[in-house]
Amino acid sequence: MITSLFSSRCQLAFVLMIAAQIIFLTMLRHNSANFESCETDIATFDMPDFNNDSASNNFHKMAGNAIHDYFYSRSDTDLNGVILRAFQRWPEDIPIPCSKVKSQEWWNPKVMRSPAKRGYLFVKEMKTGSSTVSGVVLRIARNIARRMGNKDMCNVRVDHSAARDLNYADRIKNESFLFTMIRNPEKRVTSQFFHFFVSRQKEEPSDVNFQSFLNKSNYLFDYYLRDLALVPTNLPDIKKKIYFYKPHKMDPRKLKNLRLRLANDIMRGYDFIGITERMDESLVALMMILRLKISDILYLKAKSSGNFDDGAYNKTCTYIVPSFVSPGMKAFFKSPFYLHQTEGDWLLYRAVNRSLDLTIDQLGRSVFEKYLEAFVEAQMLANAKCGKNIRLPCSSSGVRSPYKAYVSNSTDCLWLDSGCGAECLDSLEFEIDMI
């Protein structure tokens, strides 16, 4: 009788397991029906080991069933298999990277969007406060060049370009510094919707338009993993497929493995990754890693809602409509479909957030907090003395300053709307370094 009862329970468990699988597959088919088909499937390709000299290593073999099972874990302590790391300080015995720019027109978009192996390589992610951070990067590159003498600017990249397109996987590590800033994925796509669709296209900020915008754009599907991926130049097909891959078109098991691999390659391959929601902490950590001064990382915000953008789009100043999250948008962010499409970005975001804490601990939390306190004080001084006198490309009334190039004498910005107020911030260097 005991054997019979045990057998019945096993049969019931088996039936329930099959039913659950059928429901899961049905949901996947239903969700994917709302999207255009994807012509290519990256899951059919063997991913190279970007941290190994051999480019022929099979990604699926490297991942393995054990890592796959570990990745499926939902424990808050293991972060689903994505590594955590404390970003290291630049070695004292290696000169700070400041290779000479190949063209004096470093600001030219063709230069900014060209591959680079040396210098300050900032991967500028959309709607992550990246224009403001780009200004910090430009001031760092310029200030270091001046300290080294006879240089106007260290080699630098701060434009919107994917890491794979600028061949950052092939960079010379002891002559370059690769970094980026990422933001809470929900806040990022909300900002992208209001900036590109509502503000620029003058469309209504409705729930229907919001989902339509995401469905037709590449901002939803693991945007960070695709844009930050480090792919060697000798693998052009992989580059293309990483750009076009869409999670809802992939086998779930292969998708999990792919996300794990991309996230870990990013965590290993970058010298620093900051968090937009922790902007000041991120900049102070960056300062300590590169052994900079507080005055090097000062900033004035490039743009904010309720004001105008840089005027580059259609050569017209666009009013930035303040964003909000409607009940419908909140429901969408909790939907299985959204969570499935963005799981890779959330994995990376959480790992970076935790890694920032590890970095601070390694730098010395007590020392870090003193620098942070001094930086906050310096920022207050900078905003008080420079904030009202800043000359942006677009005025507060939406009038665009006349300029023919990306660098203009009619503004006090270093490039477009990045690094604005540079002259005023420079004048505070002595006062701020005494804080």
C-alpha cells in the first residue's frame, strides 16, 4: 500500500510538472507574438572567451550545466552567477593614461566615433546622466594633459557608440581606461520614452505609446549587455548578432547562458562602472581609482527635465517634458514579459551596485567618506558660483546659440552640452583643493 501511495504521488508530481511547462511555453509564445521576428539568433553561435587568447572556446562548454544551475538560483546573495568585484586603483608604477590625440580636432564626431586603443574610453549610455559624466571625463582628460605639459587633451571618447563598434575589446589595457555609467533600467527606459518620443516627436505620453515605443526600439532588450559587450574585431558576425538578438526569440536555457557570459565579460573587462543613482559616490570612487583631485570631477548638470536639450536634434532646442510613471507603466514594469526582456540588464545593474560598495570598502570607507563629504561641499560651491553663469547651447527660453562645430565660443562647454561651465569650474580649483 505504501508503494502504491508513493507511486501515485510521483505520477501526480510528474503531471503537474508537465502542466507547468506547457503553461510557461504558452506564455512565451503569447508574449513573443507582439514583436517582429528576429532574422538571426545569436544562441546558435559559439561565443568566444574574451578573456582568453583563444577565440575558438565554445561559450556553452565554458558555461556548463553547473554554472547554468547556479545562474537559475534566485538567492539574493549569489546575484545569479554574475561576479562581483572591487574595481582596482590605477597602479602607481604605471603612468596614468594620456596618449596624444591623433587629430587636433578631437571634438569632431568622426574622431569621437572612431575605434581607439588608448586614452579615456567612456561608453556613453543613453539617458544615464551620461552627458554630465562626459563633461567630467573631458575635464579629466584635459586637466591631465595640461599637467603633463604641451598637450591640449588626452585621447578621449565620450560620444554615443557601442563598445563593440569602437573595438574596445582590443584596447591596450595599460594605456587606456575603460568605463561607463549605468542606471536603474526602469528609470532609463522611462527617460528614453519621454526624451525621444514625447519631447522630440511631440507624442502623447500614454501607456499605449509607451509600450509601442519600447516594442519598436532597441532600448528594452538587454540594452546594457548589447551596448557594453566587448567583442574582438575578428568576429564581425558575433557583433551583428549581439546587436539584433531579442530575448523572446531565444531558447530560455541558451538565453540564460548568454546573459551570464555577457554580464561577466563586462564586469571583468571594464576598469570601472558607476551607478547614476549614486552619481557622487561613483565620481569620488573614480577620482580615487585614478588618483585625481576633487576639482577634476566637478560638474554642472548638462540637461534636466523642464529645461531644453543641447539643440543638436534638427538644430532646434527641444523642451524636455518632465517624466512620470503612470499606473499602467508600473504594471508593465511588473509584468513577466518586461522582466523577461530586461533580466540581463537587471543582473548587471545589481552586480555593479554591489561592486561599487566593494570598491569603496577596498579604497577605505573612512577615507572615502571624507573625500565624499569634501566633494559634496565642493559641488555646492560650484553650483553657487558657476550654476547661474553657465552658457549652454540652448538658453532657458529655448534660443539656440549659433555655432558651426561641436565646440563653440558662444558656450562655455567643452563639447556640445558636456563640460559646460568649464572656465568657471577651473577658476575654483585652488579654493576647492583647500577644502
